[in-house]
Amino acid sequence: MPPTHFSQSSKPLSDRYLTFAEREEIAILRARGEGICAIGRLLDRHPSTISRELQRNAARRHGAPEYRATTAQWHADRSARRPKPAKLAVNPMLRDYVQDRLAGMIARPDGTALVGPKVVWKGRRAVHRQPRRWARAWSPEQISRRLRLDFPEDETMRISHEAIYQALYVQGRGALRRELSACLRTGRALRMPQVRTRRPGRTFISPEIMISQRPAEAADRAVPGHWEGDLIIGLASSAIGTLVERTTRFTMLLHLPRMIGHDQEARVKKGPALAGHGAEAVRDAITRAISTMPEQLRRSLTWDQGAELAQHARLKIDAGMQIYFCDPHSPWQRGTNENTNGLLRQYFPKGTDLTAHNADDLEAVALALNTRPRKTLGWKTPAETLDAFLQVRHTQSVATTG
């Protein structure tokens, strides 16, 4: 039974919370038939505040919801009581789901688990230029949004991304082990609030293959098949190539092993790129990877102005796709690829030897990224989005030929 009066000695509420007087006004205006926006204007509150108040704190004992100020205040006071039990502490199924998506082991395409580097958590931020723990590494927001797709009918399987962060970082709400914070992209042990290198332009790039000449369908992501690429560099000039499809965010990794004689022979000016990521090696690796894709998914490739793509004319012929280059010092023109490289740094930190990972390892990491839900894809995975596109194209081709 809600109380008929309220204590005047309690601590005054912050202005962000509705007062009992405002709830009385809402009840009167609602009884007059005023709409949510009109009530918000009269009380100088956002309409979403009024909408949430009517949904959360209305009386429902007699069927249809009816808003009364005393009942609403009683509901609000009850909800404000602290401490509250954390959702992850009282729901084992939800906790297991969150832990598996955050810290579960990645797997090779055949399903066997891949352990990755052995890393001991020391209660500090992930060490710069040192190996990091390999995990599925979904972000808290990805986990939160994917729950709605995986459990559409189960309201108990819901949690906000902020609640997951608090379970990792806030003492007393630790339904998750603190060391799982190492599986977050930043690897920070504490929450806290990021420069860019400049290089001269390249002479092998002509105006007709600059990004300004790229078709509009690539810029608005309307048609799949337009890729962005780059290298991530590690210790001793080791490298891994990355290719990301702009529409589906599907990722492929290029294995670039060092060439024979890298450690024995002295470096020769304008000689072969023994580090493994010279123009010829990168051209061959891109051709091998992109040739596994159907022709309709090989429309264009956008790269920065790195010398590793000096043989772009030959690559255009071998791969059967148009090559474009970004403007100098403009990494945001390949934003999808830059974002993906940041995700990959969780598996391949700066300052580590990238040649330690073989082609199977790279395939496993690519699989982990391609089966991770993305906000920009409506919480579908890149693999699901790519498969859906290919199925549509197959259906259309069958209908045309039939």
C-alpha cells in the first residue's frame, strides 16, 4: 500500500529526478487528456522523461495502467533504494553469456580452440608492445545489443553495457572477475578517457586513381564489393595485411612471412624487401585473398599511400578490381579499415613480432572478428551480413536464368 504522506526530513533530490509536486502535475494533466509532449513543455522536462515516468510508475493493479502521483512516488522510492543486487550476480545464465562473449576462447574454422599467447594479469593496463590475451572480446555494448537478438522472448536476459562495465570496474559490484577487463579492447584496468603520423605523398600515384575518382556507390556503402586495405606493423618490421569490405565489415588477413635471407643478408638499398611486405609480396597476397571472393564482391580497393602498393597497376589486372588511393595524411578516408586495425591490435599489439603467427592463426582471428556482432549492422555479424547478400544475389541470378 503506498504511503499517504512523505517525510520532509529526507535528503533533497537532484533536479534530474521528478519531484512529488511534478508527479501531481503529471497526474492532473494526464487526466485532462494532455499528450506527453504537451506535459513535457509545461513542466520543462524532456518528453522521454514523461514517457518513462508513465510507463514505469503507473498503477497496474486493476488491469489498464492508471497514473496516480502517490503510487508513482512509492514506485520511484522503491526503485531508488540502494544497494541493489547486480543482475550478473543473481542471474547465472546471463553471467555465463556475458563472460563467454567477453573472455571466451576463439576457435579455428574447424572448431578447435586456439589458446593464443600466455599472459599473466597483473592488475594493470595491458602492457604496451607486449602480447595480449586472445579472446572473443565482444565489447559490452555488442553483448548488450546481441542479447535482444539471441533471446527475443526472455526479458531476464537483458543488461546494459554500463552495467557490464561496472561489474568489471566498480568494487562491490564485481559479478565479473577484474582480470576480464584485459579482454576489453583498451585493456585498461581503470576507466579513463587518444595522434597520427605524417608521410609525404608518393610519386607512383596519378590523379585518376585518387579517392575522389571512386564511384559514389562506394562512398555510401550501397553496394558490397568495395574494400579498404592497410598493413599493421610489428617488431622488426614484421607485418600483417588487412582487407575490410566497406558494406559488410567482412575482414580478411594477409599472411606476410619474411623472405629467405632476412636475418643473414645485409639490407641492400632498392633491393628485395626481405621483411615480407614489399610491393610484390603484398600484391601476391592481396590477389590470393581477394580471388576467393565472387566477382561481384571485387569492385574496388582503397589503400593509403604506402609504397607496399607500388605495383597497383599489376594488382588491378591480377585481382580484377579497380585500385584507389587516399589523400596524403588522411586516414579517416579509410575509416572502416582504421577501426578494424584498432580491433586487431587487441590480438597483435604494437611492438610484438607478428611473424610468430602463421596463416591458421590469422584465419582464426579473422573468424573471431567476422562472427562478432556490430552496432552498424543492426547487431548482426559481418559473416551473417555477407551470407545474406550472397543468398540474395544467388536467388536473383536463378530467377533471371530461369
